[in-house]
Amino acid sequence: MRIQINDCSLQLTQGDITQQNVDAIVNAANSQLAGGGGVDGAIHSAGGASIMEETDRRYPDGCETGQAVISSAGNLSCKYVIHTVGPVWNGGLRGESDLLRSAFQNSLTLAFEHHCDSLAFPAISTGVYGYPMDLAAQNSLMTVAEFLREHEAPSLVKFVLFDAGAYGAFSYALENIAAVAINW
Ligand code: APR
């Protein structure tokens, strides 16, 4: 499924983020940039040790929740990995929504500054960090849609959803956003 926002595409696909043919992929990291399971584990395992060697050297203090940093991509076919830290879900009253929004905005800004024409996101915070999938879908997609409307870049932003449940939740949210975006 995809929608068009000005000259940009916002697309959903089901699969593995390490296998995408894009300029940059986004990692759902932790604030120590210490690696982990899920997307983080898949990216470091497919990309090789050079990614963490670089983030350890360039970002010794890690990355705060809601912020993002960029590295090269080791053995992956993309040029860059953008590492962002989504919020841990704590019931929704501890700023989770703003922090998730900011993780997406800061990742998009880094991609924009590095002239990435295409970018792939996972469903940040919806695994180990426990953010409810339908709320994450709505917030994440709306944040990206607003960025594309304002900056008219990158030309392609893909969400790579790992399973059918995530794909379904994001499809539902994207249909609602398409109805709003038609008036932009
Ligand atoms: N490609 C795309 N999506 C994936 C992949 C993959 N290879 N592997 C897992 N996912 C999906 C999960 O199903 C989930 O919906 O990515 C989403 C995010 O899950 P997590 O990777 O657990 O990320 P998050 O919830 O943000 O938690 C971050 O987990 O791995 C640790 O170091 C990481 O501490 C950090 C925490």
C-alpha cells in the first residue's frame, strides 16, 4: 500500500528491514547504542561489527530517547543506518507520543541533511518497548506525512512491517491519513 504526498511516496511493505533497497534504514536502538534483539539485532548482525565500532567512536554518550544519530552501514546495501531511540511505553501519560514523534522527526531530518532519497523505518517502539501497535501506527505515519508535506523529501519513505498484524494496523492508519492528506 502507498500514498502520494506531493512528489513523495509513503509506502508500507511487509518484510525484513535489512533487505531493503534504499539509501538509509532506521534502527530501533537503545540509549546506550549497545545493540539488542529485534531490529537492532538484525541490523548489527547483517551489517557487521563496523557499525557498532563507528557508533562507539562517534557517539560515546549514546543517544537520548527521541533523538537520532547516523552511521555508515557496513555490509548492508544501504549507505547509512540512522539509529533512533523510541520511548518505552508506560501507559501513555509519560510523553511517549511526543517522544515517538521526535524519534521520527529527528531521523527524517538526518536523512534529509544527508541527501537520502529513500528511507526505510521499522515500527519503532512496538516490540520490546511495548508501544501499542495501532497508536504507534497513527502517530508514526502522521509524523512522516507531515514531514513530507513540509520538506518534499525524501522521495520515498517505506515502513517495513515485520508481520501481518503490524502491516494491518499500519494499513488501517494509512487509509485514515490518506483521507486527511487529500485536502493538503
Ligand atoms: N525488520 C523489520 N521489523 C522488525 C525486524 C526486522 N528485521 N525485527 C523485528 N521487527 C519489528 C518488531 O516486530 C516490532 O514491531 O520491529 C518492531 C520494533 O521492535 P524492536 O526491535 O523490539 O524495537 P523497540 O520496541 O523500539 O525496542 C527497542 O529493543 O532490540 C532492543 O536494543 C533495542 O533496547 C532496544 C529495544
